[in-house]
Amino acid sequence: MRRAMAVVAAVVLLAGTGCQESETVKVGVVAPLTGDVMTFGESMRNGALMAFEEANAAGGVGGRLLQVMVRDDANEPGRAAEAGRELVEQEAVVAVLGSVSTECTLPLADICQAAGVPLVVPASTNPKVTVAPDGARRVCVFRACFTDSFQGAVAAKFARGALDARTAAVLFNSSDEYSRGLAGFFRDAFVAAGGQVPVFESYAAGEEDFRAQLEFARVQAADVLFLPDYYSRVARVVRQARELGLRTTLLGGDGWDSPEMPEQAGDAILGGYFTNHFSPDEPRPEVKEWVNRYKSKYGEPPDALATLGHDAALLLVEALRRAPQSKPAEVCVALAATSDFQGVSGAISFDEHGNAVKNVVIAQYRADGVRFVTTERP
Amino acid sequence: MTYFLQQLINGLQLGFVYALIALGYTMVYGIVRLINFAHGDVFMVGAYLGFFALASWGLPFPLAIVVAMVGCAALGVFIERVAYKPLRNAPRISALITAMGVSLFIENFTNLNFVFGPTPRAFPRPFAVRTFGLGGVEITNVQLIVFGVAILLMVGLSLFVGRTRTGRAMRAVSQDRDTARLMGINVDTVISITFGIGSALAGAGGVLYGIAYPQIQPMMGIMPGLKAFVAAVLGGIGIIPGAMLGSLIMGVVETFTSAYVSSTLRDAVAFGILILVLLVRPTGLLGKSHSDKV
């Protein structure tokens, strides 16, 4: 009996010290800070850190300060899984924010879902992120961005409507989940809207010669060339396309948005349109205010990833405020209850799959930078 | 017809780059019967040396190729001395596994932030890209340079192996190492020279690859390395003209698969060739079948 009492006392003591240690609320951030989509990771981290710092300056959540742990995944799924396990199992974070590419977010989603820790995804657009392969909804995973079926449909609508394109050529990365997914969604929507897709070709990771596919696209003389991939590879593709004399209007997805794009692609990218989450010159007061705030801290205008990182972090902070114990399960419930949250990239509500429903921005690469064209819904 | 010719040029460009890598594979195999899997990574290091020569040291383009070739030759000899020489009399499988280890080491070591880092770098073009029209077919100055340098190096290699004393020593060692040693040939030196020359060619290939596909990163050598290996097997591993022929065929077949069949089948066809060659003609296109010495 006495021994049982001692055990109970020890447990109470341990629990007590546990409480005192959690003066801060631990939050993990996983982002590609090196590798081929490095600018995405840096922007996302900057945007998210800004939101967390502002929350701490305003007194934290429920009287406790946020402690943010940032991990690099180098845009490699294995590294993302490693970072996710460390954050969830060793650091026992309350929630995780990340990552950028679908390839890296999928292992994170598995780990967080299994541990019941909420994952807020700033920018991975593949539908599989919030829905497991068996069709079950991952109830702990939420995202602050639209999905690829959504943006693929918008890109197709824009190509058929504003660009008046009858035929489209699609060239995608067959080794990448995001690229494959978006290519398919665009093709389906473009064909459904009465267009034709005579060229639906791919290349694999590690392949650097796209001339054969591009030459095929050139002789087919499609009205638009849709390139759903990340900026560094798109830059190489468009350079080779222009060298071959392919002058088709270029079209792409949110993977195009990077300050590195004009540097790596040069003049080849000029005139290209892409669907995006945000544009710094969109005429909305919230956007203006955000652009100024970001500029004064980091010295450059925010791109879509910075904005999404910021919105995702705000979503999380707001949910944490509605979860007084800051227990992961509680935060999941609070996140799911989010409705009409006013983010910079638009009002966010979650649909039944945990995906944000909002407008898509269409932007264009011009000689003076990225310019806002219009906003669309499918 | 124009389409065919245009795709042929695209295929040859790829083929010539493969050829510069495949030559190193085949030379080393011919002499020490080792598939040097680190060869694709030497090619990557060559691309980086060319990058530093052009971007950081501001050297002219021909000198950048020389820097890459000399640097890679040194690296190749170093790898041979440290990793393969101690295993010269070990079973061949040990050397093969070591080669894979060296390959993984180079990839991951150069991937570290204080070496080359995982972030891809844009390879500088020392000249503007110009396109020439030839009867409806377009060819760029980059392609002409790739063709020119590759042909020059291959002719140089053929002359070296066929006409010089060292070349004769190399051929002798490849035919029979022990007899060559009895004839007074310093086998170790010949092997080192072979690694040096093979690696130098890969280094030049790296720079040419850099100007043709201007972005480099530490894992860039894996796929071209594998494809060049297939090309060397296709032409007959150990046979120098076979590596050239095999590489050009590989480049053109890959391009034509994309052009006329489907780009998703490109790699399937490339590696399908390897399987087919091994089944039907294991000695390769130019190989002569001979029974191994017992």
C-alpha cells in the first residue's frame, strides 16, 4: 500500500514537473532550406517565423510563449520523415508546420497522423496530402492552400478562355507526385472544356535533355505549353525550348513562383503565365499591409510561399488559442472548426478533406518581374 | 525529314556526352576488369571544377576544360591508389562493392554544405547561344562545341592508345597482365595512367554537359553514369571504339524513343537495351567472343 502511494506520489510529481517544463508551447517547422527548391523553404520559414514572433510579442497563446523548432528537409522525402519523427517523438511538439513539396509532405502527414499530432501544410497542393491511399481522410492534416485539381482546372479554364487556346502540350516530371498530379488535372479539365491535348509527355528525375519532347511539341504546334514542375527544372526546360525555336505561350502552376526563376531562366520565361496562391500587387488592402510589413523585416516583397507560411502559422496560432490545454488532439479539433479565417492569401475555410477553399491568382513573368493578371475560380 | 534530322542532332548531342563518360568505364574495365561505378561522380566533379574555373576564377572556356581534366585525372588516380589498388588481388566482387562505396561517398561528401552543397548551381555560359539554320534543321553553337570537343578528344585517345609506347603498354596489360609484367611493363603505372585518362575524359564530359544543360548538382552524375555504362556494354565493354559507337546509339535511341514512341518509355528502352544485349550478344556489338583463361 505504502509502495503504491509512493508510486502515485512520484507520478504526480513527474506530472507536476512536466507542467512546469511546458511553460512554452513547442511547434515544429519542416521546410526545404537547401536543395533545388531552397527559395520555397526560406520564404515559407520567414513567413511562418514572422507570424509566430508576432504571436509571442502579443503574449503568446494562453499565457505561454511559442517555441519554434525549424528543421531542413532539403526537398528529400527521407530527410522530411527524419525531421518529422524527431519533432514528434523526441521534441514532443504540439503541432508541425510543413513542408513544401508533396513528396516531402506525404511522409510528414503519415507520421503526424499516426501520432495524432496536427500538421498544417502551407503549400503542398497534391490531393493525396490530406487523404490517405485507402481513401480515408487524415483527420490531423490541414492545408492553407488549394489543391492541384483546383489549380489545374483554373489553368485550363484560363488557357481556354483568356488565352483562347484550342490545343495544349503538356510536359511533366514523371518522378514527381506534384508534377504528375497537376499535369493530369490540367489535361482532364482542358479536354472537358473542349480543348485537345496532342502532346502529353514526361521526363524523369535526373534527366537533363528535354529536346526530343520539346521538338515533338514544336511540330505539333500547340497553342500553349503547360509545364507543371518546380522552378529550377522549369527554367532548364524553357531555356532548351527557346533554343529549339519553340515560341508557344508558356503556362504553369504554383511551382513557378520564385525569385530565382528569372535568374535561372533568363528571357526564356518572359510572357509565361502561372497559377498562384498570392501576388504582391493584387489590389487588396490586406495584401498591401502584409507586403509592407514583410518588406520592412526582410527587405524584399513576400512571394506566395512566404504568404502561405504566414497564413498557415496564423491558422495554427489561432487554433492554439482556442485549445487551452495545448494538447495535440485538442488542437486538431480546433483546426477543423476553423471557418472563414481571414488570411492574407484569402479567406480560408476547410472542406471535408481539410483543404482550403479560396481564389486562385494568375500571374505573369514580365521584364519588370511577376505581375498580377487576374483571380479565378474553377 | 527535317523533324528526323533535328531529332538526330539532339540525339547525337546526348550521345557524345555519354561517349566521354563511357570511354572511362570501358578503358578501366579493359585493363583491370573493374566496373568503376564512381566514374559518374568523377564526371560530376569535373562539371564543378569547370564551374569554379569559369565562375570563380574567370578562366576562358578552353582552360576550364583543361582544369577539369587535370583535376579529374588527379582524382581518378587518387581513387585508384586508395580504394582499388589494395584490392588488386582480391575477388572481383570486393572491388565492385568498393566502387559502389566510393561512388556513394563522393556523392554524399560533395553534397555537404561546406563542399559543393545540395543546392543546384547555374553553370555559366562563357558565350551567347547562337542558332544556325541548316536547311530547316537548327543547330546551336553549344551543340557544335560539344560535337567538336568530344570528337577531338576521342581522336586524341585513339592516337594515344594506338600509336604511343604507353598506349601499347596499356593494350598489353589489358591482354595479359602477368605476361606484360614479365616483359618489363610497370603494371601499376599503366593502371594509374588508365584511370587518369579515363577520369580526364569524364571531367571534360562534365564541362560539356554543363554548357549543354546548364545546371549542376552533386547527384547529377548518377543517371548519365548509368546510361554511359549501358552504352559501354552495348558497344562491348573493354573496347574503345565500342564505347563510342554504343554511346551514340544510346543517345539517338533515347531521343527517338521520346520523339516517336513516348517519353515515359525512354529509360525503359535504355535499360531494356542493356538486358537485350546481355541476353543476345553479351560481348557487345564490337566484342569478339573468347573463352576466359582458366
